[in-house]
Amino acid sequence: MRRGKARTRLLVILGMVLAYVALLLAMPLIVPFDPSRTDLSAALRAPGEGGFVLGSDSVGRDVLVRTLCGGSESVLMGFGVLAIVVTAGLVFGGIAGYFGGVVDAVVDKVITAFQAFPSFVLAVAIAGILGQGIGNMVIAIAAVYWTQFARLVRSITVSFKHSACVDAARMCGAKPLAILRKYLLPELAGPTAVMAALSMSDVVLTMAGLSFIGLGPSRPTNEWGAMMAEAQPTFQYALWCMVVPMAALFITVVLFSLLGDALRDAFDARAGAEKTAVSGKLRRVFPGKGPMGASLSAAAAPTREE
């Protein structure tokens, strides 16, 4: 029952996220004009005036169209950052956790050094050194968030390499890379997917923050943080120029946070169902109440939730 509800919730939220992302990615292809084109005669039109559904900005650009087209930039850059940090986390965390020793110590110290600073402060420092631009912003954000995935992968790998299946694979002559690919990667898929969905919210917020202070894409751009920065001078009498991209940023963060929670609940429900199945099999194999049946059944029984 619980597993079915978790799966249904995951499918619903996943469908919402996919539809939202598809809309943002399709907008630049659907809009028949340049969303950055200026028209001073239509500047600061209120929502509903002059054909502007959610108003225009200080140079006459449609706020709604710019926000939707800018979402494609934010989403694509966010996925690019996630691809980099997940790959780096899997490589460095997996190598450090599996081989241990000096490699593990070095990677652990590097991770600790990066995580000693607040994430946004470190991203600002790196982006300030590298300069303005999309590539430099992606590098700055990736340098901050790869440590979370590396630490997660390392901890899972350390506990996994002592398991029975790894010992059996070694006895059969399997090579380390084959063990990592065939046995470890499936174990990492669930936790990594959950962290990636949750981290997408942080990545999008960090990108907006860097763009807001001028360390993001070069102008003109429709990135949400840059739009909010441009709306500061007219904020008091043209509130929509600030609120619309802020609302889009809020919706994006909420959707990916809900997706991460739904993924976590689905994987937890699956793990609980597997433990219950194992416990039932042990009870059938050891139906008596002797020491063997009691101990094995208790060890495999699922933990009661609060």
C-alpha cells in the first residue's frame, strides 16, 4: 500500500516537472520574435496593457516572454552543472571509498577544505576570480556542489566494499572496475538521483544569485537573476518586473524539491518492501522459535516507523 502511494506520487510529480521543463525548453522555439528586442514606446506597461499579459520592463520587453525564455537558460545550465558534479562525485568518491588508503585521505581532505566555506560565498569567490560568463559561472557552481556527491558516494562505497557480494565477486576473479560497474553503480543510483533532484533547486538559486550580482551571463540575457537585477531601479512602481521572474524561480525550486522528496519516499518504500519479503522467506524457512529462526527473522524484520 505504502509503496503504491509513493510510486503514484512520484509519477505525478515527475509528470509535472517534465511538463514544466518541456515548456521552458520549447519557449525559445515557439516565440516568433526576439524576447530581448527593446521598444521604448512600450516601456513599463502594466499587466494587461498593450498586449502585455504580465506587463513590460523599462525598455519595453515582454516580462512573461522573457521569463519563460530565460527559464530554458536556467534549466539547461542547471542540468549541465548537475552532469558535471554527479560525474565528479561518482569518480572521486567511488575511487576514494573503494581503494581507501592515501587516495581516500587526500580526497577526504580536499572535500573537507571545499566544504569549510559557505557554498554561495565560495561560488562568488570563484566566479569573481574567473570573471563574468556562462562557462565561468558553471565552473564556479560545479566546484562548490561536487563535494556533496563525492562524500555521499564515498560513504556508500566504504560500506558496500565489505559486503558479501563484493567478496564473492573478488573470489570469482572479478576486476575492481567490473565490480564498481556491475554491483556498486546500482546501489548508488537511488541516493544519487535523490540528491541530484534536491541539488537542482540549490543550483538554480545559486545561478540566480550570481547573475543578480553581475557574475552570471553577459547582458543582454533573460536569466532570472539578471532580470531581477534589472528590475531594481523600477521596483517601487513596476513591481511585476521583479515578481514574475521571482515567481518562476520559486516554482522551479518547489517542483524539484518535491521531486527529490518523492524519489526518496519511493526508494524508502521499495527498501521496506524488500526487507518485508526477506523476513517472510526466513519465517517460512525457519518456522520454529529456535535460536536460528528467531535471530534471522529479527535481523531481517523491517524497522517500525514512527
